[in-house]
Amino acid sequence: MTTKVFGHKSPDTDSTGSPIAWAWYMTEVLGQPARAALLGEPNTEAAFVLKHWALEKPEIISGVAEGEKVVIVDTNNPAELPEGINKADITAIIDHHKLVGGLETKGPIDITIRPLACTATIMYDLMGDAVAKAPRGIKGAMLSCILSDTLEFRSPTTTAHDKEVCAALAADLGVDMGALATAMFEAKSDVSAFSDAELLRMDSKEYTVDGKELRVSVLETTAPKLVLDRKASLMASMVDVAKEDGADQVLLFVVDILNEEATLLVPNDFVKTVAEASFGCTVTGDSVVLPGIMSRKKQIIPALKV
Amino acid sequence: MTTKVFGHKSPDTDSTGSPIAWAWYMTEVLGQPARAALLGEPNTEAAFVLKHWALEKPEIISGVAEGEKVVIVDTNNPAELPEGINKADITAIIDHHKLVGGLETKGPIDITIRPLACTATIMYDLMGDAVAKAPRGIKGAMLSCILSDTLEFRSPTTTAHDKEVCAALAADLGVDMGALATAMFEAKSDVSAFSDAELLRMDSKEYTVDGKELRVSVLETTAPKLVLDRKASLMASMVDVAKEDGADQVLLFVVDILNEEATLLVPNDFVKTVAEASFGCTVTGDSVVLPGIMSRKKQIIPALKV
């Protein structure tokens, strides 16, 4: 039986590239037939990465069958996985997020979670010497995942080990990391094709903070102006998105990758209060710039106060 | 701040020895001060192992403070850990049981779960070359953990890798594995000091099977007669233990390590039905012998039908 390997819904580069890398490793090195899958359309950066490394786009699946063999990567959160995931036969989990609880397995399986910036870095370690055997596209996918998740080492989630592995892959491939990262971030910054609601949901996670349901959305971009020019309609759309998704409020952080700062939209007094309480800033208009804020995981979520 | 390293409640050899080994590794190799702890009195085998390798008995703790740094080994089940465990600062989990869900961490941490027989085998791999630096007592504790959890390689949970690591440790220490295992199993078989209720709770886990709460107790022994001679009073005690612990029924499997079989006590028609449905046996008296049954995890739990 072929094992399906997938990451989270709304796949970014790590949730697109890491499943491809691990499916290669399982099939070609471990001798366990496996195939990457996606839980939705990859984002524009991930689509660029697939094309750049001449990788086939994995099949997009909407669910898993009872008893189907699956490997979960880049998440351990049932809310980011197909319904009924616990009825599948989960054979391994490789992730770099906090343990949220909720996934259950039928027997003891391989679970590797590490506080690193990127799933691909963990896979590089798990593969050991076998990495040398990986085709160019697999190494390229892993390189791209690390550049993406670390925002080319600008994100505070970056560890020395992520850098080390990224540099080793780039040297092996003879690739200019800076040029690749620039092209990837440009692809991610092209948001013209997306509606406001799609932008708000593109890289978004729900959190309960002091009893309030917050949908915390992040848009990482090298061209923040493209997003901020749509500020008024994005703020209007937040009301509908929050309602449809059962959230109290959408928070949109537009992360300027090159200037290493985030702009938070402030559509109402509730968000103004949250911004000032969480980040110690003073809000005067309908947005506020937060210098140095790059990471939802490390900087935004731990700071949020309602 | 010193990190506390502990395993599950009712500590057996793995939940006593593995914390000691990992606390050594954290303190001496990683430079992170750590101390082993126990969530109760170690069983007679674990107490023998401590004495045999001249290891100090870790402090017995009954709870953890909010924000206290802890490493959890040999379980990922909140029911087997102190109340409020999710309020502690869990910095790592090393385990070989199925993921049950319920533990939550504040940020991404190191989690390593492997389908191996013993936590100490996983630690041996994680320690890498540093194992060579371990003092005799630490290597001895790890060796004893593997012999205990594999029942000297008789348990079907045993993998080739557990055997390999165990043999490497024994060779390094110049220890006769068979003689050590025999002494350990004899220590475990000395149950004279325990009341019936204590015996029923000594190595016991609760499971919900088809809506029934079952407390599944296992006694691994080289002297099953010592236990079976107490059959009548053990069966009488089951009623009180089930009531006090909110279970519908206690199932006691007396595992004969040397003859590789289990005897299940059959105090009533409910257990008779469970035994016949689960193991395809025919029950004629107040106990039934189940040839080859050694492992709760691999053989008993997956088979249980109510």
C-alpha cells in the first residue's frame, strides 16, 4: 500500500516541498512506497518552487480513507488536517510546531518534532548519508523550504542548524541562495490573483486568546505596498471572514521581509486595544508598523493579549 | 533552573532508569543541569536495578510547579503524569508508546517517539558518541531497562535494534545479560510484600473498550505460582479496586516470563466473555492460560473485545 505524505491545509513551501522530499526518501531509501499529496492549492511561492526544480505538483486530496497509511509533516494540529485524520493509519509525524494535542495513533509510531525553523532541516538530519543520493530536485526542494521558513535567515525562528543545512544544500547544488530566495519571495509577493478573503485565509491560524477566537493571518512579502493599497477592502472583508469562520476577529500582519517589520491593520477599537496591549505600541490610524516583528510563532502569538 | 526528568506513575525499570540516564546526558554532555525524579515508589525490579548499579534513588515527587522545566520519558499520557502537567514547561518528550493526545507544549520542543521496545534504546541513539563517556552505572541502567522492557528479548515488542543496543552495552560493561536478567526477574517476582490491591495496580493501565472502562493489569514473573496461589483473594479485591478507580472491571494477566504465556484470572461471566471473544480460547474455570501472550501493548490491548 502506498503511503501518502502531506503537510497542512493552505500549503506553503514547507508543506509542499517537505512531503515530496520525504516521499522520495521513503520510496527510494527505505523501500516503503510513498507519494506526496497536498491539502489544497500550493501558494504562489510553493508553485514557483515546484516549477523551478521541475517537480511534479502532488495530487490535491480533500480527505483520507479509514485505515489509509499516511505520514504527517509540518503540523501536528488536527484542525489543519483532513477530518477523520485519527481514523487513518498515521505511520509517522515530522514537525517543528508546538504539540497541540488531538492527534492519536493506533500503536507506537515514529514521531520527530524539533524546535527548528523548518521541517526540511529535520528531514535532512533523519536522512543522514542518504541525502547525498537525493536527486537535484529533492535537494532543491529542501533548500527552498529552509529559505522560505527562515525568510532567508531573517526570521527569529532561524537556528544555526537551519543555516548550516541550508548552506550545505546550496553548496552541493551550486546555487546562489540569495538569488533563489529573492525569486521565491517575489513569487510569494504576487498576490494580484487573490481576493481579499483569500488573502486573509492564505497563511492563517486560529487561536483562542483570553476567551476570544482570533484568526491570525500573516502575509510575508517583499512588496507590502501591493497589499496595503488594498487596506480598505481587506478591512471590510475581515468582518465576513470572521463571521464565516466563527472567529471574533481577523488580525492581518503584513510582514515586510526586506525591512524586517510587520504592519498590522487596525480596523476597529478592539484591534487597537489588542495592538497596544500586545506590542506596547501607540496606534493613531488604521494601521501600525511593528519593527522587527517577523514570526507568528515566536513573536506574535506569545505576545497576544486581548 | 534544574530540569526534572521523569517517567510514568508506578515506575518500572524503564521509568526509573531512563530518567537517570537522560539526566546524566543533559547535565554532563549538553550542559543543561537536570535531575531524575520518580512519580512513586519504584517496583521491586527497579529497586534491585538501582542497588545493583549503585545508583541513588531519585527523589519521589507528587506534583510539578507551574512553569517548572520538565522532560517526560516513557509516556505521553497525561493520565500517567502529575495533574497540571500542561502548566509545567515541558522541554522534551522521549517515548515509545502510541500517541494518546492530551499533552500540550507552549512552543516547539524536542519530541522523539519511536516504535522500539524501550525508552533507553531511543536514548542510546540520541546520545550518539556520548554514550562512550557514560559512567558504568548509567550504561548499566540503560542495559537493565532494555532487558526489562523486552523481557530478555522474549516480548514481541522487541526489535532487532533493541537487541543490538543491549548487546553492545553488555559487551562494553562485560556483563552476562542472562544472569542479570534472571536476577532482575527474580526481584520482580518477589511480590510477598504487596497487598492484593497493590498487585492489581502495580503495572496497570486503563482503557476504554467498546464503552467499558477496563483496568488492564499485568504481572510479569518467573514465579507465577506465587501470584496464582493468591487467586481467590485477588479476585475478591478486584471488585473494590474497580470501584475505587471508576473502572467496570480489572483484568489481571499473570505473565510467565520463562514459559512465555499469560494466565488471565476469570472472576465472572463478563471476563469469561471478554477472554473468549478476545483470545479465541475456551474458559472452563476461574482462570485461562493464553500461550504466547507476553505484551499488553502488542497482544492484549489490540485483541480486547467486550
